[in-house]
Amino acid sequence: MLTKNAPDLRYSDVTPERLYLRRREFMKMASSAALVATGGLGGFACRAEAQSGQKLEGVRKTSFAVDEALTPFKDITTYNNFYEFGSQKEDPSHNAGSLKPRPWTIKVDGAVAKPGQFEVDEFIKPHALEERIYRLRCVEAWSMVIPWVGIPLGDVIKRFEPTSKARYVEFTTLFSPSQMPGQRYEILPWPYLEGLRLDEAMHPLAILAVGLYGQALPNQDGAPIRLVVPWKYGFKSIKSIVRIRFVEKQPMNTWQVMTPSEYGFYSNVNPEVDHPRWTQATERRIGEFRRRKTLMFNGYADQVASLYAGMDLRKNY
Ligand SMILES: Nc1nc2c(c(=O)[nH]1)N[C@H]1C(S)=C(S)[C@@H](COP(=O)(O)O)O[C@H]1N2
Ligand SMILES: [Mo]
């Protein structure tokens, strides 16, 4: 018998009803499309793996590393949230083979002295690749430990010379229904958007990840480049980024647009502020059975709490 607190929340527990209903429509589409496109079972999964194998050279170890067991590669790449490829955890690993992470262009615009369009490898090149072993805490109360490979977001931002009007940074995911089959359905408002305050984005813990476990990011984890903000709920870590825009006003983010009563702008991990429909005090580490206590700012309070000094974290959730 499953007990009330042991299993993960089910999709229907964490999902607004209108989204849940649209998901059933998507599932019907996804299963028939997969059979047509691959002529059988397993085709999508194979293609997604083929693009993820490339080993990344010259990755520097850093002291940014939690001393906890790594979540296995298999779990990190088959238990995903990436609604552009479906809303079940295994959907992205099956469906993300249609994403083409090269060639890939990133646009940098808004309040910066040096805006531009960059081919992704040119965008990454000025920076040394670093390994960052971070906890990832999903708002659905599960967590992982992931050995990312990435570049510090703050170093990237400095290159573009934000002006005094740049108070926030907005990130946008690719919009391409032909590559991202979920975007053919209005399961979320597309494209997926996220935002950070400029000082959050400049914090040394925030990175743009381009790989994990020493190899290029698998498509289902946000290839070719995604944000990782380890002290915030996982949904802030937007995948497959095509645009970085510097703005004066606080931008909206997708989950806030979708369900404003449940998700705010900051979304800092906070065991003391429950989600309206479930507790955030504990979490299930993927691969473990007993629940763990969730830590303030996901365990990064010493490094980031000062960013929020004087703010009421119950209101600014
Ligand atoms: N574009 C986009 N980015 C996204 C999501 C998404 O659905 N679309 N899901 C978010 C959520 S809810 C989480 S928990 C993390 C999961 O990252 P992972 O699958 O690499 O563990 O990605 C985030 N980034
Ligand atoms: Mo999440």
C-alpha cells in the first residue's frame, strides 16, 4: 500500500484542471505522432540520446559542489519537466529527438550597450566551462543532484554591458512547433518565459548550463543552453534559450501567467511557505524512499539570503 506522504505527487495533484484536460488531448496526439514518425517504438528516444553523447573538453572542477550522492544520469535524462515535449516525466526523453540544438542562435537585446545575435558556440566560447554540482528542487517536491557543466551567467551578462535601465533579465525558450510538438497545443502559453532580477542573475551561483555529466546537454534537459538557478524552484531554470532581454520592469514568467494564485516571480525554495495545494517542507530525492527536509533557499542560504534582506518572503514567493 502506498502511504499518503511517500509517493511523488501525481500529475493531477499538481496541475490546474484546465491544464490537466488539455494534457489528455496532447497525449492522444503524442502517441499517434510518435508511431507515424518513427514507424515503431523507441525511435524518438534513440535520436535524443545520439545528440547528447558529445564529450565536453577542458571542464574545470570548482568548489561549487554539494557533497551528496549524484542522481544517476538515467534519472536526470528520463525524469524531466519540459512541457514543450509533453507533460509526463518520461515524455521529454521520448519526444525531444525532434529538437535541433545546432545551428542555434541566441539574441541578446534590450537595455544593453552591446546587443547582438550569436551562434551558440560563439556565445559560449569566451568562457571556460565549469563543473557545478547543484541540488535541483522541483516545485512538485522532488529533487536531484546534478553535475552540470556551464558558464557563470554573471560573466556572460558583463560582456553585453547592461545599461542603468537594466533591472531585470528575461529569458525565452525556442518557439518551434515543428521541433517541439507540445507547442502545437495550448498546454502552456508559448514560448516559455522566465525572469530574474539583475542582481540575482549576477550571483556567482547562477549559470548557463551547456552540459551534464561531462557531456553536451541531452535535448530533454534543455539543449543547447539552459539556465540553472539552484536556490530557486526548478521551473525558473528555463531550457533551450533563444533570447536574453534586459528590461526595466519585472517580467512575467510562464507559471505565474498560467496560475498566478500559486506561482510568483521569486520562487525561492522555502520550506516555510507551502504551495496552496501541498507542503514544501519536505521533498523526495529521486532514487531515495525516505523524504528529506527541504532546506531554506535549497541549502544555499549562506550565499544568497542577503539578496532578499528586508523582503517579506511570505509575500514575495
Ligand atoms: N522551456 C522550459 N523550461 C523548463 C521547463 C519547461 O517545461 N519548459 N520545466 C521546468 C521545470 S518545472 C523543472 S523542475 C526543470 C527540470 O529540469 P530537468 O528536466 O533538466 O531536471 O526545468 C524547468 N525548465
Ligand atoms: Mo519543476
